[in-house]
Amino acid sequence: MISVIRTPKITGILFILAAVSSVFGLLLYDPILNSSNYLTNGSGHDNQIILGALMELILVASAVGTAVTMYPFLKKYNESIALGHVCFRLLEAVVITVGVIGMLSLVTLSRQYVSAGTPDPAAYEAAGTLFLGVHEWTFMLGPNFLLGINTMLYSYIFYKSGLVPRFIPILGMTGAVLVFSASLFEMFGVFPQLSVWGALLSLPVAANEMILAVWLIVKGFNKAAL
């Protein structure tokens, strides 16, 4: 009974940690992501960018942690989907980590650019555009495209099992479809990543994760469904 009580609380804490670290990571990347002078800003704000990368690594560990801690409960109802959820979470973690490497590589490039004095900017700008592109695509594929798949998988089992009240997985499945759709719209250029539409389509899945997190911390899983 100790694991039945403790594990859902740990899962809820990990969901909150993942959400908080992802927001802080994005904010800390601001000098590079939202500036045309990213080649000089990267060096001037290198510690801030590195801290943002560390935040994203916390996101990676937390996201994988939610899948691992939920797996024993989910597999009782559908082991294939539960295992798929773990695999897709790991894939999401790998994709996000690739984006982190891109941002750290951009810091290294910026340091070299500044230390070179008056370099020919063309080669540096080409490399910088590449690293920014890596982060842009991994951001679409990880915390959007794959997040939608992952949310749909565990929400479906929650809905069928009654481990949590059904309004939570209903919100989760709705949010999964919307954030998955947002990633496709962003990929095909319908609207940019950081846009009002992107934020609106991401709100339901974010709300689902926070509601689920609080429920697991306070109430845990439905004992009758275990």
C-alpha cells in the first residue's frame, strides 16, 4: 500500500516539475530565440542559456519519470499501450535533448564569434541558423507532436480504467488532439511556434497536466480501480 499511496504523489510532483522547468527553460533562452543579434547575445548571456539547458534536462528527466512511475498502474489495463507510452516518452526525451545540444552548440559558436573580433559573419550566421533550426524543429516534435501522442495514450487508459475521474482524461484527450494539431500547423507554416494560436491550442493539455498532478498529489489513484 505504501507504493500505491506514494507513487501517485511522486508522479504528480514530476508533472509539475516538468511544466515549471519547461517554462523557465524557454524564458531563459530568450536572448537567443527572440533576438536578431543572437550571435553576440549568446556569449553575453551564456550562463543564462546554459541554465535554460539545465532546465530542459530537468524537463527530460521529469517527463521520463512520469512514464516510469505510471507504468505499473497503466499496464494492469493495457500493457501494450502502457509500454508504448514509456517508449514514446523516451523518444520525446531524446528529441528534447537534441534541441538542448543545439542551444549549447549555439553558445559555443557565439563565444567563438565574439572572440574572433571582426570575423566574416556569413559562416557563423549559417551555423547559427542551423542550430536555431534544430531547436525549432525539436521543440515542435518533442513538447508538441510527441507530447500529444503521449497524453492520448495515458489518458485513454485513465478513461477506460477509472483510475482518476473521467473529466481528467477527457480533457487530456482533447488537449492531446489540439497540441498534436498545433504541431502540424506549425510544421506546415500555418502559424509560427510562439503565437497566440499555438498558445491557445496548448492550453488544454497544460491544464490537464496540472489538474492531473494536483489530483494525484491530493487524492491519488482510485483505490477501487487498482
